[in-house]
Amino acid sequence: MALAIRSNSKISYSILSVGAFTATLAVRETSPAHAPKPRLLDQVREAVRARHYSRRTEKAYIHWIKRYIFFHGKRHPAELGASEVTAFLTSLAVHDKVAASTQNQTLSALLFLYREVLSVELPWLADIIIRAKRPQHLPVVLTRDEVHAVLQRLDGAPRLMALLLYGAGLRLLECCRLRVKDVDFATNQIVIRHGKGGKDRVTMLPAAVKAALIAHLERARKQHQADLRHGAGRVELPSALTRKYPNAGRDWGWQWVFPATRMYVDRLTAQRRRHHLHESVLQRAVKDAVRGAGIAKPATCHTFRHSFATHLLEESHDIRTVQELLGHSDVSTTMIYTHVLNRGPAGVRSPANRMFLS
């Protein structure tokens, strides 16, 4: 009689003695060890990554879910209901005085937790899903002279990055995450990969920054070659490209346009890599430059993008073209800049001028 054994079964053997003469080989199958169930926050991380949400979204969701759990004395969310969710959101608005966008982000995190992770039916949520109304703020815009004054107080990589923010309408992280292969000097174009909402778009490469950017990339290339000689020279790749193309992280085209000054060791691969320049470097430099220029406006890195759009509209460029350059899904988002054009309220003559200045 043949004994068929499955290859994936765990088998243990023991010898049973009977008297002094016989021995029997007993075969029994052990029960497989059950893997421990992942913790709640680990389940949230897996669910977020399975849906290809950004790392910042994952970090924000984890933060607000932890706040929600600690707010209710570390009780499991499955034990909580409508009153607990409402109490937490109310506390954020009344006591912490968070912005409407922050309150809506918190609600999105809790909805994701219950629907996608806990698979809990939420008939009671229909009564409490009232998203906070976000106030409509006009963007802060610098004049051309103010932009020039700020740029004059920047140098090195921060100056180049600020020129791209203003000259191409880039967002801060889009500029920091630029790869060498996405800057096309022949066609004077920049390809933005995985921008806001995971969308790609093409924008212009300003002529004012072209020569300086070429010189900057030449210095970056020499640094990359030195890294390769020392057994480093790799960068992080998106999605599964590291597994598909193990050596692509060493290629020049995949390198960051604005590399960091220091290297780090990746925890998973133990590779020595170089990250892109951290966004806080440019944020601090712009803040100091705005203060040094004596500008009272609350200008930030994103103000350059607002100024880019407004100045294009002032030059009578088509609003649809500006929409595509900015990567807006809806033209109504781009139309906010029409409210700050110089030919708006500033172009109207006040009746007081006629009365007192005539």
C-alpha cells in the first residue's frame, strides 16, 4: 500500500517500540502554524498601499486614526459608532480649531478605516457625513519686481528650484522629485511624473534657467560618477521597477535633478542611496529671501506657482493653456487667478479720485 504525501504538508516521525523485536514507524501530520493577525494600523497601511495612495496620504490617515483611537481611550474602532465619530470631529473643530480642510481629511481617514479596513456597514454615517465648508481664499501673488527681488537673494540649487517654480509653475514636491530623464533641453519641456492626483503633464522649460540648469546637471553627473566608484550611486525607483530592473537605480537618467548632499542606507536593500534635496531646504531659503526683500506678503514656495499663473493671464494667454500647464482638472480652479489680475479692482478708477484729485 503506497502512502501519498503532499509536498506542502508538515510531517513528523516517531519510533514506537513493541517488546524487544518490533518497531513501527508512525507518521502524523502536524497542524500548520497560523500567522498572527496584523495589527489594525498595519492593516490600514496595507489597504492604503493596495490602492496606490501616496505616502503622504498614508501618513495622514495613520495619524488621524491614531488620534481617533487615543481620543476614545484606546478603544477598538469597531466598538465605536456615530456619536464617537461626531465627538472626535467636533473636538477638532471646537477645541483644536483645525482648518476645514483638516477636518475633511480626518473624516476621509475614518471613512477609509471603517469601509475599506474593518468592512463595517455604516448606515449611521449617512446622518453625520457633513463635510466642513472650505472658505474661498484668494491666492497670494507677487509682482514681477517682488519675484525678482526674492530670486536675487537666492543662490545655488535653491535659486534654480525657485526659478522653476516661477518659470514653469511647478509645485514644490514636483520640483524636488524631478528626474534627469524628464528634462528635455532639445524641446524646452519638462515632464512632470505622478503629480497631484497621480497625473502626468508637460510644462515649459524657461529659457532663463536653461544654461544654469545644464551647468548644475554637469556637476551632479560628476558627483554621481564618484558615488558609483565608491559602490553607491543608486536612487529610489517608483513602484516595482527596482525588482524588474535591478540596475536601473544606477542609471544617470533616473537620478534626481536636485540630489541631496548626503547619502543614506536603505533599510530593506542595504543599498547606499542618495535622496533628492529635502523640500525644507528650499522653504527656509525662500522664507529668508522674502524677509530680506522686505516683502510683507505671506509668500511661500507655492506663491511662485500662483504668480506664474497670474502673470500668464495678465499677458492674455488662453486660460485653457494655463490650466494644462498647471495640471488642473477643472478650469474653475484656474479661474481663481482671474480675481487677482491687475485689470480687476486695480484697473477701476475710484470715484474718490474724481472728487478730490481732479
